[in-house]
Amino acid sequence: MAREKSPQANPPVKRAPRKRSAAVTIEAAPPHTNFVDPQRRAALIARAAYFRAMHRGFVPGYEVADWLAAEAEVDAELLQGTVETSAA
């Protein structure tokens, strides 16, 4: 006796790959002018975190919070271009 197909098992639908039109081109992003060396970025963050801790009176227990807040602050300034990226 022949085996019947299960009505639950539907084979997946195979589709042809999409053709890319010549009109659609991917433009390269302009070079990032606010690039900063990772060591310079870390130094900027450390300096900002230090000033946050100093403003708080160096109360222990807030080191990570100071670092994360300083990191967000420095990154925002780097994106806006309001911080000097070259070492002084």
C-alpha cells in the first residue's frame, strides 16, 4: 500500500534571489572627521570621570556610574565635534 502525504507537512516555498537594479547604488559614507584614537578616547573619559568624582567629593562606590556617565558625555561630544581630539 502506498504511503499518503501528511497534510501538515508543506514543503517550504523556494524563491529566486532578488535582482539588483543598476539604479540602486550604495554610496560610501564620508570619512569620519571626528575619529579619535582609542587611547585618547579612554584618556578623555578618565579625565571626565575624575572631575565627576571630584565634584562629588570622591565618595566611594560611584566609580562605575562616573565612568559610564563620562563615557556617554565624551561620546556625545565626539559626535557633535565639540571636543578636541588631538593630544595636547
